[in-house]
Amino acid sequence: MKSNKAIVKVMPQASDDAAIAPHIKAILTALGEDPQRDGLQRTPHRVDQALRFLTSGYRTDIQKILNGLSTK
């Protein structure tokens, strides 16, 4: 019996040029926040990782998922 679980791989960051975190830091600063304060120090990195995970499906081969083929 085939499993119906989808396998999603999060693509690694291509380069520092593609980093989202510095932009998030700039947005926080523009909003009047201090990105260096305790509660926000890792926020740019967390947002970067979250956006990469949430959009990882854009790079997923839908035919492999629909046909039950592993993407390993």
C-alpha cells in the first residue's frame, strides 16, 4: 500500500545575496523597532526560515507528489 504523505524539501539558501533576513531587519528598523533588542535578535532569521518553508512548495515537482514518487 502506498503512503499518501507528501515529502517536502526546503531548498537551502542559494547565497548570502538571496538572504531575506537583512531585509526583515531593515523592515523592523523602518517600523521603529530595535532589531538588536532581546526579543527581536533572532526574528529576521526566523522570518527568513519561515518564508522559505512556506514557499518551498513552489519548487516542488507536483507530478512526483501526485504520482506518489519519492523526492528523496
